[in-house]
Amino acid sequence: MRAYRLLTGEDTSAFCHKVTKAMAQGWELYGSPQYAFDPKAGVMRCAQAVIKVVPGDYDPDRRLGDL
């Protein structure tokens, strides 16, 4: 099964660490990062999709972050 996650957060080093940690756990980048300005909070927000091939079938109760 191929698992998919969309990592999101403010454009800070914490977001970069989140993506780096996912890659260290075997997730691979999927597509380009996306950025958007959040006018209400006055900050840039980031998103990066990641995928990972894992054994087993899809289970909606499985936490993707634990894969």
C-alpha cells in the first residue's frame, strides 16, 4: 500500500524539521512544496506532500504518522 500525508505548518524551521523527520522515517517527497499567505494570522503557511510504501491494506483507523 502507498500511504499519503500532507504536512502543513507555518513557514518556520519547525516546518522544515517536520518534513526532515518524515524523510528520516522513510517518507518520500511527493510533488513540490506549496506556500500561501494567511492574511488572518499574517504568516506564510507551507504544505508538502509525502508518500511511503508500507505493508498491509488500507485501514482508516491507522495513524499515518506511525507508519
